[in-house]
Amino acid sequence: MPPLDDVLLAMPPVLLAALVLFDRHLVRACSLFVLFALAVALTWWWLGFIWLALLEILLGAALTGACLFHALGISPVGGAPQTRLTHWKDPVVLTWRRGLGQSIPALAALGMLATALADMPASDSIAATRWSGQVLVGLGLWAFALHRHLLRRLLAFNIIGTGIFLVLMTLVGEAATAAGHGLVMTGLMVALLGTVLGALLIRRLDTLDAQRVVGSESGGGAP
Amino acid sequence: MILALLWPLLVSLRNPLRMLMEHGALGRPGHRPELLDRVWASAPLPALALALWPGETALLMEGWLLGGQWHLDEARRPWLLFTSLLWIAAGVYARGYLIAEQQAAEAGDVDAFRRLLGLALLWPLTLTGNLLLILAEDIPSFYLGFTVMTFAAYGLVVHAGHHDAHLGGRAYLAMALFGEALILGGLLWSAGTADARTLSGLREGIAEAEQGMWMATLLWLGFGVKAGVAGLHVWLPLAHPVAPTPASAVLSGVMIKAGLIGWLSTLPLGVPHAGLEPLGRVVLGMGLAGALGATLLGIVQRHPKAVLAYSSVSQMGMITTLVGIGLLEPALWPALSVAVVLFAAHHGMTKGALFLGVGISEHPPRLPTWLLWSLLSLPALSLTGALASGLAAKWSMKSVLYDGGHGLLVTWLSLAAVGTTLLMARALWRQWCERGHHTIPWRAPMPLSWLFVVLGAAGVPLWLPLAGMGATWPPLAELPGLLWPTLVGLVLACLAVAGAATVRGKWRVKRRLLPGDLWWLYAALSRRGLAMLAKGSRNMESRASRLRARLVEKEERVVARLGDVTRYERGFRRLAVPLMIGVAVLLLVGFWLE
Amino acid sequence: MIERLGLLVFQPAQPGSGWAVILLVGLPLLLGILGAICRPSRGWPAVFLGLLPFMVAVWLLQRVREHGVQAWVLELGSLTLHWRADALTLLLFMLTQIVALASAAYAPAYLRAVEDASKGSLVWLWPLLGTLVTSLSLIWLAADLLALYIGLELMGLTAVGLMLLPGRVEALAAGMRYLLLALVGSLAFLMGVTLLLGAWGRLDLVGLAAVSEPGPVLWVAMALLSGGLLLKAAAFPLHAWLAPVHASAWTPVSALHAALVIKASFFIALQLWLVLVPDAAVAARLVGGMGAAAVIWGGLMAWRAAKLKDVVAWSTVAQLGYLLLGFPLLIGTASVAADIAWEGTWLQLAAHSLAKAAMFLAAGNLLLATGVSRVADLAGASRRFPLSLLSFGIAAISLIGLPPSAGFTAKWLLLHAALAAGQWPWLVVLAIGTLLSAAYVFRVFRYSFIEDAPLHDYRPVPWGMDLIALVVASSSLLLGLLAEWPLALLRLAGGAS
Amino acid sequence: MSQAWLPLATLATSLLVVPAIFALPERAWRARAVLNLSAALVKLALVALMVVGFYLGHSFEFGFTVVDGVRFLLKVDALGLTFAGLSSLLWLATTIYAIGYLEDSPNRKRFFGFFSLCIASTVGISLAGNLFTFLLFYELLTLSTYPLVVHRGHPRALAAGSLYLRYTLTGGLVLLLGVVALHALVGDIAFGDREVLADLGPDYHPLLFGLFLVMLLGLGVKAALVPLHGWLPRAMVAPAPVSALLHAVAVVKAGAFGIVRLVYDVYGIDLSFELGLLTVLTVVATITILYGSIRALAQEELKPRLAFSTVSQVSYIVLGISLFGPFGTIAGLVHLMHQGLMKVTLFYCAGNYAEELGIHRIDELDGAGRRMPLTSLAFTVGALGMIGLPPVAGFVSKWYLGLGAVQAGMPWVIAVLVTSSLLNAAYFLPILHRLWFRPGPEHGRGEWPEERHLGRLETSGWLLWPTAATALFSLLAGLLAGMPFSPLDLAAIMATGEYLR
């Protein structure tokens, strides 16, 4: 049984992730994501990976958050969102059956992960973190399968990534810390770049979409 | 020897080449070159010279076909001689016979010109084939000659171009093809078995071969078509009447003999223990049937040429019986062969004279009627065996048969001779009925060549070089035995004429038997067969197209279904991530199963 | 098998080789940046400069031939990255260069002809191109998982960027899907790497091969790695992103992508299998089954596709299936079969790269010239654009696997290997694949030969573009007859160690 | 002494013409004609050079390794040389013909380009020294003929082209499978290494038998063995020179040639006999011969009738080689050449009729002999040859077939031959009758469907002279069959010298 403080520390990211993924309001979800990244940074710090914590704050919280808000069309200068995007509903209705069905891949992935990790017992100090990482992966996958919304999928991707980083850092021993750091840093960079690209894309798609809507409306007005 | 063959070929090709040179001449109206000129008629001359050339010659040509070997030996010489003689005579005769057409052609009648051109081309070509088959010793050359003659003669048969000519041509061609096929099969089989290239090798091979009987049967039947064996003779009465008279003369005079030559060259006659007795018996039977049956059929014909054609069948039937005896009793063959050759030459010339005579009676020369008709009936009498060459031929035949102890057969043959007499009488009667009134000068080529043939025919035994033994005239004591069939025949003919005069009406109502008797059956049968083939072919066609249609339809369905399948692609697109995890799980299971 | 990949060699590298490798990796990037600055409007400067890394590769290949495989360790503090250069990787590098050069030479003229090529996206083309080539070089040369990961991610993101350049709505939507899937794929890859690292504490392939032992960890790790890589390689059930992406991308980019990018993922996957699970025959057959399904499905879809570029794109899916057949033939089979399959697989890879690049370029020419995108609209093309169609045809010959082409020789080898390994089903797969590919290719030709078609207005393409397509296509043809030369090098690399 | 360059140069002659033709502009028909003709002549000269060299005992071989264990091999042997000679000769004739035929038609550049490619592949097939090389050119032939078949570009041509591809590509694929399997079994077999398979021992015999059937299936498609012949009559929509070439030298012959190679040079005749393969071939060939003839009877258009005749005639070759013994071999080999000459003549004639008079159907031929005597004469020669009448070349083939049949102990084959001859006569003689003996438009009855006056002679000289030449050749090949260097002589040399040692 891991110590209580570890468990307590592992709880916030998980809870936040769940909120991020399943909050119906997108702006709130994005804000929550920033919080989530901060919580993860806290975890890094707690585990002793100061550099990672700093990176997480910089890349994960600040830049990724900025990207997400950019995708939503919220800018620090312009203020409130003006587009429909903020209230974007998922195109596919969420039903219980669908929810359960889409959880199967996530569960399968978790099962595989558990099978592999069963051979590598963790010390008490990191067990909680590892568990939280796995839960994040599972949640992320579930959400990724469940949602059609591009931004939500981006969020899910980020959360899976974070989960994997957490698992990774609990797995590497002393000898391979450098390699682990390397991997995580690359991963963070990739996640960031991916999010940037995604955000830009979403933005552009939105613009084009709006143009098209406007175009078709004006076209519809003509005989 | 090459010249003998090459010359006709050159003559044949001369005119078309000339046509080619002056291209466009065909379309121009106006004067045309004379097609049947002297050069054309001279085509058989070198062959005649060859036949008279003393001594035996042989020609080997490695490059020719599969290795050519042409021989002129004593066995071939008589054939060559009488063949070329008849061809010359017929050629000269033709120049007169076709004079009207030629004039029309020269005057610009396109149709006539075309027909004549064909004749000018095919006549020497037929001759070439005929000569080649006589001279050839290697099998391919022989077959080549036979084929060339057969197919080129088709053009002679259909020369006139009217409906009957085409009917005759069709009968001729169909039967010829049938014969060719049998010959080819027989030749291939026997030559393959004997590994022979020459005809003599072939004969030995057949004598030794296990299946020799069947090979011989095939060959006998194949050549039998040409030789007019009973049952296979049907083309003769159809083709001969429609061909121009000189063509009929060579058809009936020499080309029929090609079948005989075929027998003599390929069947192992005179070889002891060849094991062909069963065939010999059949041949004998068929020969007799032909000799007798043809007279019965011929006697009811109206067209003189048809009557003559049936007479040819009858005469060839007689020769066939001789061949049959040769197969049955090889020991008799050396003597018999002489008789056969003599008989063949006699029949060839005489029948030639008779056919030419038909033309003469249609266009009588300015001769006294009694002279003309006695000249016309001379070959007829000769054919019955009462006079001249006929007498000699008959005697040589009979003497051999008597020596071999075939008295009964002689009687039968004598009966056939009775029939021949009747036929001759019938033919002359018909000629008399259909005689023409436009006389021509007797010094024209037509009467002259006819006279030449008549005289030649009468004197066959005198000039025919028979190997070893000359023809002998029968002793006086035998004359009654030889002459009675003719007399009986004459009497019967007179009775018939008298009877016909009295009961004229009755004869009229009787339905006339069409010339070509069995042909109509064959034609119907083969038409049925061909129709079945064509139907089968069409069935295959339609079945194939149905199958194709069904396949196409099925394919379209499958393609449509495949088009449906493509919509699953959306699923792949939507479920990419779960699918990836699925793949991973699958691989994990795979690893686990190791 | 592992020594064929140039791994397991501990001899020190020849001096100078390291620099050569740095040049190999770095030069394309530099050139890309240069391109962004100069923005060449003609193809030839790109070709001219692009020859530089090619020269370096040739030089290095010469060294490899003389001294055997070259391997280095790059140390960044406590982080070590492993590299190696052997004949295979260098040949792959040269292949990369050739295709990239062709695309680069083609691009300027193409972009001038395409109307909607905005200035902004033009700036991005060259650096992205350079980065892509660099990342590919990284992948070929890397001998540890971290470097591979870096290369893979770099390649994936650059590829997405390149695909997005046209900026049309369809391009964006397809690109977005591609991006997400690529990201998910890399997450799976990362997860696999994580497990390996956690279990054995090292990432270099040589070391992992030595210390790893079969067990759930290795298996799960391999399953995840393979899943991710197959997703990126567009293997059968995970191929869905491919065709839409190509449909709207620029032609030279499509050529590059189909020829190289997905091959890189395949290369990594095959390499990992050979190193880590060289005896997993059952799983390999499962991959082979996926390949078979890919051959059939890709062929069908290409046959039914309405647009020319879709046809070409779907054919990529099918062709990748052939490559996947390499798994069952190489893994867990006797060396008789594996030897042949080894050559067949790489030859197929090269053949397909060249042929597909040529085909995309030729198809691009046709599309540019006719201004239509549907196959059915190509009626009468054979009279008007014989050269484009000829290039298309030559490339198609190789794709179908008809002689004399590299595709044919590769197919021959694969067939032979399948027979030698006693795995008959693959014969059927190859046969069906051939027929299907013939069906979709000749469908195009059938339309092009129609004579009584109405005359669309068309514009001629610059002859340079036609020429490039023709040259690349012909090279795929020639490779079929001259395959012995590169394959001998492959054998040499295998035999040297 | 080995000269590698000669076979390579022969191949290259027609291969290099291809890009040159494609480079020329469409309008430069004169330059193209010169190019084509000179290449054809050069190739003929090269082949002649090889023939001379071969008879002097030189060997010509060119080879390099394609991949490990697989060689690209060009080798000259008597059989290949003969086929190469035939194809270069007929190429020359057909090139001349095609130049005349396609005058003023579109897409000539494409046509001649692929035409040359087609010949290059045929030469490649004939000079191929092993199965791999053979296969290579065999498939190349498929590809290069497709554009020729669909040349006209109308829906029927396109449909025929698709059908053609379906058949031939599938056939090629099956052949490929067989060849690869054989290769996997024993490695690379150069043609002529007959011991390799014979030494395998009886355990392998079922496998070898199966492989032979597979390869036969592949080759049979091109050789148009029933029931794999379906593409051939449909491919008739191609222009006449293409049909001529397709039927006489290129495609159909390639299949037959492949079967010859397979039986004699890969399996060896003794092994084939031992395995009972020859019986299979005999039966297949017999069925094909009869089926083709019967189907030809019902065709009412000229070219399809000729096509079915080809189906039937090509199987003579197969029949010949299936008859165990020297005569059968000679027959098969000699018919390989004879059929080419005769069929090409017939197709030229059909083309002439179509071009000059617009005749496609048989019943339109009435009296055409009058209007086009030389063409009709050539047709007559070809038709008589097909029936197997002396002195045309077909007779020689048929003669040896018959002898071979007896020698192989299968006299019943003679019945097949005779039946086939009769059927041939039944569908050719009516045509001849119409040509020569029926009155037609020339005699004022009706009109030609579409008369054009293409030349000073009966038709354009480009069309006429090749026709006359091939007809003459097929006549001479039969008439002078015993001469040295005649097809028969060559076949006999091959048969006795190479295969029946």
C-alpha cells in the first residue's frame, strides 16, 4: 500500500484529467487542462525531476494552454470568444452504450499495459504515480475514442502523453534516467508541436467553415 | 522431263502475266488478245516428245518438295503417251469448239473473256498435274500432281458458269475432296508406317504392314472416287455433261485414269502374301456392280454425255474387277497388268473420241452423213469390244482370265459388254436426236482432231508401247466368243428402238432417273451433315456468347458488390485508434502463442 | 539476421565517417533553409545542390565496402545515441536522395503551374522538405530507440506539415486526421519504448538484442511498437488516413510521402522485429495476413476509385501489403528462404518507392494538363499527353510487377522466398495482387485510349516535368535488370560481419 | 568463339528504335518509315550474320546476373535463330504493310513505337536463353501489344483490349508461378540443360508433371489452346497488320514457341514422354484443332474466320511436338514457320480487301478475284496451304505430322488431320469459289461496300508487295522444301541435331 501522501498527490491529476475530458464546456475544459498540467508539474517536482517540472509548466501548461485558447479563438487581447467554437457540441451524441463500447480499446490497452507492468514491481514511493499514469492513459484513450471533436481529441492526446510520461519516469532506474529524460523531453516537444499544428488547423478550418457558411447563406439568398 | 512439265505451266501462266503487265486492259473495251492460241494448244507437246524418247530416264531433285524423284520407265510410257496424245487432240479441238466464245471475248465481251482466261489458265495447269502424277515416283510429287489436276479441273467443269455447271462442279469438288482426304489419310498412314518416300517403297510397305489391309482400303477408296468406283462415281454423270466437250473428253479419257494410276502405284498388286484378299474380293464385287449397274442407270439418261459418263463408270468397273483379281491372285498380275494398261489406253482414247464426237454431232462437219455417222459409231463399236482396239483389249483381258480359271467372271464381263453395247446405242441414238445442223468445214481443227483421235483410238494396240509384250489379236476361233455380247446388245437395242416406237407413250410417263443417281442421296446426307456441323458451330457460338454474357453479368454483380464493400472504408476511418489497439492485441496474442 | 542490419558490430568507425554522417544528416536541413531563403524558381539548382549529400553517401558507401559497417556512439552528457552506416542504410539513403531530388526538381515548375499555391506556403516547402529528408536520414542511420523516436516524430510532423501546405478545406480535414493518428501512433511507440527502457534499462538496439528475453514485457512492448508503426505505415486496417491525405496534397509532396515516409515506419518496424523477436513466426504471419488483406483491399479500392490520385494512393496501400509479406518470410524462417526474402523485400521497397514517385509525378502532370481529376475524364489522353502517359505506364509496369521492372524482380524474389519457406498462401496473395493492380492500372489506360472523346481544353505541361517523371519511372524499370548491383552490396554487408 | 554483342545488338536494333520513334513528331512519317525500314533491314542482316556464324560453329551468348541465381541470358540456338529469322523477315514485310495501311490515320507514332517494341520482345523471346528471360519478354510482349490492339480506340477495340489483357496477364501470372516454382526447385535452367530435370529422379515426377501443367496453362493462353482461346477472335478488331503479326509471329507464336521450349529445352523430350506430358498435349491439341475448325465454319466475317483458323492451326505446332519422334518434332518446328508465313499472307489479304474495297464479310467477296487478282491469288495460296494441299508449305507440315503420328504410334491422329483438312476446305474453298467463280460488282452486280483506289495497281503497292512476297515465300517453302535453308531443312537440322541426340 503506497503511502497516503503519494496517493493524495496522485489524485489531482487524475481528477483534473477526468474533468478536462468530460466537461461539456470547452473553455472550461481548456482552463482545467492548464490546471492539470500544473498538477503534473507538481508531481514531477515531488518525484524529484525538477527539470521536468519546469518544462511541464513551460511547455505543458503555458504554451499548450495558449495554443488551446488560440484554437478556441480566445486571445488575451480580444477577450471573450466570438465564434461558435466555444459552444461546439460534439457531433456525435454521447450515450451510455456508446460510452461503454468505446471503452473497450482503452481497457484493452490498459490490460496490455498491466500485463507488462506486472513483471516490473514498483517500489511503494512510485506505485501511486504509476497507477495514476495508467489511469490517465486509460482515460485519455477512452476519451479519444469517444469524442469526435478535434479539440477534445487534442486534449485527450495530451493527457495520454502525460500518462505515459508518468509511467515512464517511474519505470526508469538510476542508470537510464538520462534516456528517460530524453524521451520525455522529446515527447513533450512533440506533444507541443502537435498541439500547435492541431490548434492552427482547427483555427483555419473554423475560418474556412465560417466562410463557407457565409458563402452558402449569401448564395442561398440569391435566386 | 522438266520441260514437259514446265512448258504447260508456263503456258498456263502466260496469259495472266500478260494481263498483269497490261494492267487495266481488262477494263478497256476493244480488242483483246487471243487467249487460246497455238502456243496454248502446244502445251502437251514436250510431254509427247518425252513419251517417244527412247530409253528410261530418271530425275532426282533433292530440293523439290521432300525430295523429288521423277521416273520415266516402260510402265509409265504408255500412260504418258496416250495421255499426251489425247490432251493435244482435245486442245486443238477446243480451239475450234470455243471459237465463238473466243471471238466474243476478242470483241470485248467481258464475261466470255473472263471465262476463257480461266480456261486458258486452268487447262494447262490440269495437264501439268496429270503429267506430274504419271511421272512422279516420290509420294509428295504424286500427290501434288493429283491435287493440282483435281482442283484445276474444277475450273474446267464450271467453265460454262450456268446453274448446272455449278451443280456439277459442286458434286465434282465435294467428291474430289472426299477422295483427297481418304488418299491423304492412306498415304500418310502407309508412308509413315513404311517410312517410305517413293511409291515403290510404299507398295512394299503396305504389303508388309500389319494394318496394310486398311491402308490399302483407304487408298483404294480414295482413288476410287476418281476412278468412278460404284458408289463413288456420282460426280461423273454430273460433271461430264456440263463441262465443255474437250474438257469432258480429257476428264473421262485420261483423268479418270488417274485413279487407276493411283491404284497401280500404291496398291501392292502382284506381291504375294500381301494379305489383301478380303479387299480383293470387295474390289471385285464393286467392280462388277459398277460395270453392270452403270449400264442400267446409263440407259435411261437423255443427255448423250451423261450416257457416255455412265459408260465410263461401267468400263472402269471392268478395270476395277481386273484390279480385284490382281489383289486376289497376285500370280496373275504380271499378265493382267498388261491387259489393264491396254484396256485403259483403249478406253481413254475411245472415250475421248466418243466425247469429242458429241461435239461433232452437234456441229457436224461437211462430210457425207453416212461417213460421219459410221465414223461416230466406230469408237462406239470399238468400246463394245467388237472392233479394233476394243477387240484386242478384250481379248488380252479374257485370255488372262481364262488362264487364271475365272470363266464365270468372263461371263459377267460379257454381260457388261452387252450393257455397253446398249449404252453406246443409246448414246448414238441421243446424238442422232440432238444432232446439229450448222455445219462447219471439215478441215477445221475440230473435225481434224476428232478424226485423229478416232483413228488413234482404233489403233491403240498398234502404237501403244506395252512393256515386254505386244498386244495380240485374238485368233479367229475366239471371235464368236468375243463378239456375241455386241451382237446381243445390238439386237436388244434394235428391239428397244422398235419397242420404243410402239409404246412411246408409256416411256414418256416414266419418271426419268436423274443423272448422278446416288449423288442426290449423298448431297442430302452431306447437306444434313454440314448443316449439323454449322448448327453445332452456331450452338457453340451461342453457348459461348451465353456463357460470356452470364460471366459478364456475374462480373457486373460482383463489381457492384465490391463497390458496396468500399463503404466499409468509412468504418476503418472512424475506428482507426481502436483498430490500432486491436492490432496490437492481436500481435500480442501472436507473440504469446509462440 | 541482425547482422544484416549492420548491428552487432563493435569495430571502431573509420576516421572521417562521423563527419560524413553529420553531413548526411545536416546537409538536407541546411539546403532546406537555403531553399526557404532563395526560393528557387527552377528545378536545377535544387538538383545541383541536392547532389551534395548524395556524393557524401557514395563516398561513405565506398568506405563501407572497404572497411565494413561503420558504427558510432554519440554522447551528450550521460545520454548516448547509437548510429551505424552499412550498405542497406546507405542505399536507402541514396534512394531517399533520388526521390527527394526528383520531387525538388519537380516542385518549382509544379508550383508555378498550380494556381492556388500561395506565397506563404511556398516559404514553408523547402525547409519542410529539408527536414523531412534529415529525419529520414536519422531513421535510416539510427541504431537506438531514442534516436529512432526523434527521427520518427520529426518525420511525422514534417510530413503532416507538408501535406497541409495546399491549405484547402479537404486538405486540412484530411491533414487533421493524419495528425491525430500520427500522434496516437507515436504515443504507442513511446509506450513501447517506455516498457523496453523500464525492463532493461537501455535503448540501443544492439544492447537490447543481447539482454532482452522473451516474456510479456517484450511482447507487449513489441505489440505496442508495431501497432504504432503500422499505423504510421498505413498497414491494412490502419490505412484509412492515407488516401484522403494524398487526394489534396501537392504532387511532389505526395510522391515523397508515398515513396519514403511510410517506408520509414515500415523499416523501423521490420528492424525492431528482426532485432528483438526474430523467431516470432506466428505474429509475423499475422502481419503477413494484414499484408495480404492490404493487397486485396488496397487493390479493390484503387480499382473502384474515381479519381486518379486516389487510384495511385490506394495502390500505395496495396503495395505496402507486399512489403508486409516480408515479415512472415523473414521472421522465423530458414535462412534459405530468408536470404531471398531479404533481397526481395528491399528490392520491393526500392521498386515501389521509385515507381510510386514516378507515378505520382506522372499523374500530377496528367491532372495539371487536363485540369480534371477523375479517371473517366482522361479519355483521349493518350493522343495528347503521350509522354505523361508513358511515364505513368512505365511506373505502372513496375507496380503491377510485370517484367522487365524492379517490381517484377522483387515479386519474383518474394515468390521464390514464399516457395522456399513453404508458405504457399502468399503465392496466392501475390497473384491476386498482380491481377488487381493490373486491373486498376489498365482501367486508367483504357480511358486514355478512347479516341472519340470530346476535346477538353488542356494545357501542356513543361517538358521538364514530363522528363523528371520519365526518368524516375525508367529508373524503376532499369533497377529490375540491374538489381544485382545493389543487392550484391546488401550481401556484402551481411557477409562482412 | 563467343560473341556476346550480336544477340544484344539484334535485340537493341528494334528496342532502340522505340524511343527514336517516340521522339519523332507525329507528322514525320517519312523519317519514321525510313527509320523503321532501316532497322528492320539491319536486324535481318544481324540475324543473317548470326545464322552464318552459327553454322560455322560459333556460339553467341550474352548474360548477366539480375539477382542472385537468376540470369538474364540471351543465347543463340537453332530454334531461337529460326524464330528470330522468321520474325525479322515478317517484321520487314509487316512494317512495309503497316506503313501503307496506316497512311493518314491518327496516332501512327504510338502505333509504330509499340510495334517496334512488340518485335523487340518477339526477338527477345526467340533469343532468350532461360525461362526467366523468356518470361521477361513474354510479358513485355503482352504489354506492347495492348496499345496495338486498342489502337482504334472505339468501344469494341477497348473491350477487346480488356479481354486480351485479362487472358494474357492471368496467363502470364500463372506462367510466372510455374517458372518460379521450377526455379525454386532446381535453380536457373538454361535452355538446353535437359539433364537437370531428368536427373531429379522419379520422386519428383508428380511435381514436375504438375508444374508442367501450370506452365502449359500459362503458355496455352497465348497459344490459344481451347478453352483459353477466347481472346483471339475478339482481338480481331485490331488493324490488319497487327492481327497479322499477332497471329503469325508475335503473340500466338510466342505461346507455341514457349511450349516448344518447355518440352524440348527444359523438360527434354524424353522426360516429357516419360511423364506422359506428350499425351496431354496431343489431346489438348486435337481438341483445339477440331474445335477451332468447327467454329470457323460458322463465322461470317473474314477476320474472325481467319482467327478461328489460327486457333486450329497453331495447335498443329503443339500437336507436332507432342508426337514423340523425329518426324513429329520436325512437323511442329516446321509448322511454326509455315503457319507464320501463310497466316500473315491471309491477314494481309484480308486487310487489302478491307482497305481497298471495304470488305469485311465473306459474302461481300463475290468476284473480288477479278478486281484484285494478285491479292486473291495470294489468298488462294494461303488458303490452300492452310488446307494442307501441295505444293504450299502447309502440305509439308501436314505430311510430317502424319508421319510423326504413325511414328509415335498414334495413327488416329491422322484421322484428326484429315478431318481438320476437310473442315479447312469447307471454310476456305467457299471463299475461293466466291473470289474467282462468282460474279460480283466487277460484273455489274451490286457494289463494293467502300471502294477506294489506293494505287496504280489493284491497291497500294505498300500493301500489295508484302502480300505477294509472303505468299511467294509460303509457296516456295513448300515447293522447295528439300532445299538447304528451307524451313523444313532447318527444322530437320534442329530436330536431329539438338533434340533427338
